[in-house]
Amino acid sequence: YLFAAAAAERVLPLLPGGAGRLVRRVPGAELTGLVFEHPLAGVEPGYARPSPLYLAEHVSLAEGTGVVHTAPGHGSEDFEVGRREGLELTNPVDDAGLFTEAAPRYEGQSIWDASPAILDDLAAVGHLLERGEVRHSYPHDWRCKRPVIFRTTVQWFLALEHADLRGRALRAIAETRWLPDSAAARITGMVANRPDWCLSRQRVWGVGIPAFYCFSCRALLLDAGLARGVAQRVRERGSDVWYQEPASAFLPPGTACATCGGTEFYKEVDILDVWFDSGSSHRAVLEARPDLAFPADVYFEGLDQHRGWFNSSLLLAVATRERAPYRAVLTHGWIVDSEGHAMHKSLGNVISPSEVVQKLGADVLRLWAAATDYAGDRRFSWDNLEQSADAYRRMRNTCRFLLGNLAGFDPAAHAVAEAELEPFDRFALAELERFGREARAALADYEFHRYAQALVNYCAVDLSSFYLDAIKTRLYTRALPRRRSAQTVLHVLADALARYMAPILPFTAEEVWEHIPGEREESVHFCDIPRDIASRTHPGGAGYWERLLDLRPPVARMLETLRTRGDIGSASDAALAMWSQDSADQALLRDSADTLEELLGLSRVRVEDAPPEPPEGGERVQEGGLVLAVGRAPGEKCERCWQYRESVGRSESHPALCHECVAVLEGEGEG
């Protein structure tokens, strides 16, 4: 008996009499060339054939004797050994899983049913030392859950070493942008280590392989001209034409077999792998449409597509076009439930998109998806969706404010030239450009979550909570020229927001677009994202506005103290007095008093010649050389603009109004 030395302790007790002993140890290399008798030779003469011994790295010592049978027609490791040693690829199992005539005595039997009989026959001739069951991992069909068998069959392949296709593909990977960065290593490893691509499949329908065989000698007939002819027929009549027409319909008249001269042919019955279909989609789309061009800007799919679509597209494009079919590839994670588990109907943890659309609207679902960092798995829950719905409502309310305050505004007649806008309005346009640069940069980097989050924050913080809130008094109550300045900016903002929302909130963007006054494209989706307008800069420079905005936090803290004590209700009930030790800063603040009044939402802002003291019940802070004093504003509250003014009560016709509101009502401020 011959067995691996490492298996001696396991094998010796199984030998006849249970008392086997070691006779000799031989290096494995010395055994090469030994020829054994087939173990079934004594059962059936058809097995009386030599069984030579070969060495292989895949044989395990964890169980068995260390000496195994080799079936080059079954199993990838055995196939490689057989190919290396030039063995005949015997395949004694047919398509139905039944033994063929190449397995005498068992022909026609299922491999599973014949196993007990084979064991009995081995035992009968004394060639079976032990029989039993081994529990191990074994591949099963994913659909019917039954064990599968491996058979060597004739297939069509794309050889990756031919013309250095593998090396060219790896170089194309290096020239492509992969997001996230880790995706590059993932697909590099898959292409570097993958086997040749098996292109054929045994299915009853699919895209046919345009090959023909001679009826007489079975010789293959295939060349580029024939393939192009078949492709043209498919282009004209669809892929079913391959099944509807005989072989002669695809072959030029007079076609003859180069081997035997036969003139009758039959078609290949295998079909192309469906990944060949999807992998060649760039040819069908980018090269067939005049408005597109090869390669694609970006491919976007799940991480499993490094083995699938990304991979097959890469190989076919490099093979036929000498480069990757994409400039960039984005890989996204999976949508999982709130606990991080995969969603399955059987688990009852699925949230249907149609249910979300019905309850919250399609644009809320889109906003959730856009605001999600696609690089990893994302948890999908009603809580997350409600957060997106809240963000969507804030954006929608911003748009409603813009459109509501554009009622009666005709941009052709009423728009103010940007150079003539009020400083605060020009600041708002400069901030729009700042946001635009951030948004466009996020799109250029394919960071859609950054884009969506920047858009939400811009609407909710920069506009609703700051600029739009600050200009309400001017919009509702001030003289027409000042109101038109603000409306001009609102018109620009509405146009820009509709365009920025269009990629992720298409329905809402179109709804906003339809209500913006003035002539424009029929649909926002015919328009581009706003481009950078370099002339829109902060009036006075960015440093000037940073100085003014630095006043907001300390003033807000003092106002909150007054509100908590019940001294004021809102910021418009208060006044600010300030003084700066720095003469340049003092001059800047003095020139900006009116702007600060609007920016801070106060009834009055004054710059004093000396450090101010707060009025009774007020607050005073000193920050370096700057002194701020906040208290209740002097005068009475105007019933129209709600600002405190000492001029309230001076008009006999409008005693409850301030002088600014009186001027507007009497037409003096409408010029």
C-alpha cells in the first residue's frame, strides 16, 4: 500500500488485520512515472487501463491517504494537472448527470445513484479499505439548492494573455479615476488574478455566438466578415433572427468548408455570456448616438460590479478600443435596514420606494439618496427619511418665500443693475457665487452628498435664517427703490436655486421654474447649472463683511440675555451702540451703521465717539478695543414696520407710523 507518511497514523489501522507497519519511506519525486492498475479493473474489463501517478500541489493531507484519483474532465485542479501532463480529458458524465458508455457497468445511471454500487464493487474486489460519510462544504445550485457537479465541456474563451490583454487592462485601470480610491486596488486584483473569460453559455435563448460548423466534418467556420454579416442582420431584425433563420441565410453563396469542401453548415447553439452583452453596452450607446462620445465620463454601480460590469466592459473596450470605456468609475455600497442588515422580504425589513413616494413624495426620496455618502453601506429607515423630509420642507419654504416676494416683479422692467444694488444685496450675490463654487466642486468630484448637503445648508442657513430674514422689513415696508434692489436679488436666487435643485429635486425645481417671473427656457431641465460670475464679489472686500459678521455672535448673546429677562421680545425691539479704539475700524463701523441695522435685525445701530454705556436694563461687553452696548431701542414701535423710531407720532395723518413708512404711504419714497 502506498500512502503519505503524514497519513500513516490514520491509514495503518485500516489495513487488513489492522496491524499494518511501515516498510519504506520514499520521496514523492521518486514516485513519478509509476503506473497503477485501475481499481475497478477486476470488476469490469473496460477499466483495464493504466493509471499513471503524477504529483500535484492541491492534494490535501487533512484527510484520506494523500493519494487521490484524478479526473481531468471534472474539477479545475484535476483539469490543470491533466493539461500539464497531456492526459486525455475523459468526461464520462452527460448533460443530464448520467454516466455514459465511458463508464462501463454504470452507463445510464445517475452519478448519485451509482455511488453505492461503485463502493460495493470496490469492496468486492478488495480495493476498498473504508467507507463512510464526510461532512464538508460543497457547492449547491442557488435556485434549487441541489448539489452541482463539475464537467469539462467545450467552451468559447477570451484569452487574457493573448496580445497582453491582461497587462493592457491593468494599465487602463491605472489611467482611470476610481472612487472611492480603494476601488482601484479591488478591480486591479480581480483583473490580475482572474482566469480566462468563458464567453459561452448553454441556454435556450440569448445573443448567439456567430459561429458555424460543417455538417460533414464538424470543422469550425468563423471569421470577422461572417461575424459582421450576422451583426448587420441582428441590427436590422433583432437578435431573434439568429433563431428564426437557417445557417444558409447568414452565409455568402458558395461558402464551402476549408477542411472537407462541404457546403452544409449548422449554427453554434451556445449563447454569449450576458456579461458580454452588458460589457459591450458602451459600443451600443456611446458609439451609436451622435450626441454622445466614447469613452463615458463615469460608470456608477455597486461594488459587486468589479467582478461584473466594470470588469467585462474594461476587457472588451481594451481589446477593441485600446482603452477603458470610462474616465471614472464610482462604486456605491448597499442599502441596508436601520440595524445594518440586508433587506429581504422574508425578514419583513424592506421599505418599498413606492411606499416612500406615496407618503413623502419622490423628491424627498431623491434628496435622501443624494445626501447619502454612497461610498459605504447606508441605513434606510423612516427616521432617516423624516430628516430628509424636514430638510426638503426647509428648501421648499425658502423657494416659497422667494416666489411670494416676486409677485408683481417684472425683471425686464424692474430689475436693478447689479452695480447699483444695495451693499447687503451685493453681498448676497457674492455668497451665492461662494455656494456655487462649492456645489460645482462637489459635482466635479462626484461627491453628490456634499452637493446636496451644501444646497440644504445654503437654503436653510445662508438664506432663510440670515439674508431673507434680514431683508423682510425692507421688502414689506420700505421705499420702492430699496425694495426693487432686494427683489432683483430674489429673482436671481430663485433662478439659481431651481437650476441647482434640478439634478436632485427635478419635480420641485420644475415647479419653482414655472412660477419665476420673466421669460426663460421652457423647462429648467433644458438649462445648465449656473456658471461662475467673477464680477460678483463682496462689496468692500471679503474682509469688510467678515468684520461686520463678527459682530453677530456677541450681539446675539446680549439679545438673548435681554429676551430671557423679558426686556425685549425680538431683535427689532433693541438698539446697538458701539465704539472701537481702532480709528480705521471706527470709521468702517460708522459707514456701515445702516447695513448693520438690517444685517443684525435691530431698530437702531449707532457708532459713538466714546465707549458707550448701556441704557437701563441693557447689556455691555468689551472685546479687545471694541465696546458694544445693547438695550431697548428708544422711541415708539411703528405699527407698519415694527421698528422703534423716535419719529412715531409726529405725523398728524399717520400718528402710529414712523417717518419712513409715512413717506412710503404718501408717495415720497416711491420715486
